[in-house]
Amino acid sequence: MERIKFSTETRFNNITECQIFLTRRCNLRCGYCNLAKKQLKRELSIDEWKKALKNLDNIGIKTVKILGGEPTIIEGFEDLIRFMNEETSIKYAVLSNSTFSEEKLNSLVNAGIQGYFASIDGVEDVKGLDEHGIIKSNAGFDKLKSFKEAGVKILGANVVITKKNLLNIPEITKILSDNGIWVNLCPVIHEKGDHWEFRAEIPEESKFTDADIPEINNIMIKLLQMKLEGYKITVPDSYLINMSKYGVYSNWKCKELVQLRIDADGALMICNEIRGKVAKKYNATEMDKEKFEEFKEDWKNERAKIDCSGCYWSCFLTAEDNLKNGKLEFDCMEEQK
């Protein structure tokens, strides 16, 4: 096994981003997500999450994305939003499948939700991975427009790129951007086996192969030009440039801890795919600055021993780029309206 060399640069010690699985429970079963099929023995209560988020604030976390599963199905979610607004300095956004009611949307707005990301794999002629992917895509665009009308400032779409929707990605990006919505792009991450927490096996017709590389490169060139023209794309240029290199077979490998990932039971994970031994030792409800430093050292040591096939999750490469350039996660979304 090739041993990975890890950076000791100071900039990678100052982690500011965190993503949390508020719950693994979900009301959909999207084809590329395995999380809802792998439930934990217990999940944190809202009061426990309040304690965890206060701890994250105290150790220097500046931004949080609240994920699932589906976070909006959790009873008391609006209470957690109010707590984050009133009792922490953390900026946050919620990622959802957007299938909730208009009443729920108004409740989230009244609670003061700061940011909202929708999972969208298409806008008009949706070429989703499966039926549930199409459902959330159709709901997502409408919800984003409603949140915009309600004055929510941080608005984004997570767009998963597959072989089925590749040619539509520039048009999807244009429509979303023209409506004031930022676009986070990521190729579908898939693999056989149940040892992964998130990724799943997908149909062959959605997978990229070497034969798709020329078209992937053409689409990425279009997206780079669109970004230069001011279209709202959150991922760094380097991510698009290297899409055909790492996105086809998900073979990019992390070298540093650039973003915290916390599971629904409060455990600190190696990443969104691997809980690791650190998950048994560290919990966000008990985190302080001293334990955080211990976690970072344990993460580095454990990661070096893990024989991981890789990924190309945009969250990690964007977080790495933010650290290198001294930026916070939602900076670009607030600078450019």
C-alpha cells in the first residue's frame, strides 16, 4: 500500500468548515446515496446538537452545512436554527431534498434560516439517476426560488454530474445562476461494497468511462468560460480542470484534514465515507480545543493507514482551496449577489 505524505503547513491546522449529518433518516432513496440504508443505533437529540454546535463554535468552526439524510424531517429543527442564529457565530446552510411543504418552508424562513442548498440534477428536462432523483430536482428549483423571494441570502444547488446529464450541465448551471443560485458541481461518486457510509453502486448507464473523457473535457472548458463570465459556480477552477483526471474513476486522494465531518450520533469521522477509529474516541458533544488538536493528530495517523480507493467530492477540494486562499466557505456567495 502506498503511504500518503501529509502536510504540516499551518494553514491546514486552522479548520473552519464542518458538515454534519443531522440525521441518517430520509424520506427518499436516491440511487447514489447509501446513508439512509445504514442507520446508527442512536442519533443526537436537538438539545445534544445544540451542545455540539456550541462546542464547534468555541473551537473555531466558522461555517456549517447541515445535511442528512433529510434534516427537515427532524422534529424541533426550527428550534436548532434559532439557536444557531442566537447562540453561535456560525454561518450555516441546510442541504435538503426539498420535498417538504410550503408550510414547512415558511416555518424555516420564520426561524431565520441563513442558507439553503437543494439537490438538483436537472431543471427542465431532468435526467436524474432514478425516480427519486427526478422528484427532488423538480422540487428543488421551486424551493430555491421561494427562499430567494423570502430574502434568504445564501442559496445554492448541489448538482451531481452523471453520464446521463453531462451534456445538460452548462444549461443547468446557466438557468440556476441566472436565477441568483450558486452551483456546486460534483461527479457521481460510486462503488460496490457496503463498507462506504455514503456512496453506492449505480446503474452502468450512469457511469463514466474513458470513452467519456473528451466530452467531459469539452463540458469543463465551457464551465470554465462561464465562470470567467461571472456565472455562479462555487468549485475552484482546478476542480473543473481535473474533472476527467479524477472524476471518472473517483481516484483523487486527500492528504490533509481540510473539513470536519460529524455523523448523526455526534461522532467525528475520517470523512463522509469512513467513520474510522476516531469516531469511537471523539464526539462533538464533548469537543474542546485540546481534544480537537488530539483529533487532528489521530486523524492524520489513521488516514495514513487507510487503503482508500479515492473520491472526487467537491466539498473537500473546495475546502482545501478556501484554506489555501484564506477564504471562508460562503464568502463568494455573499460577495457577489
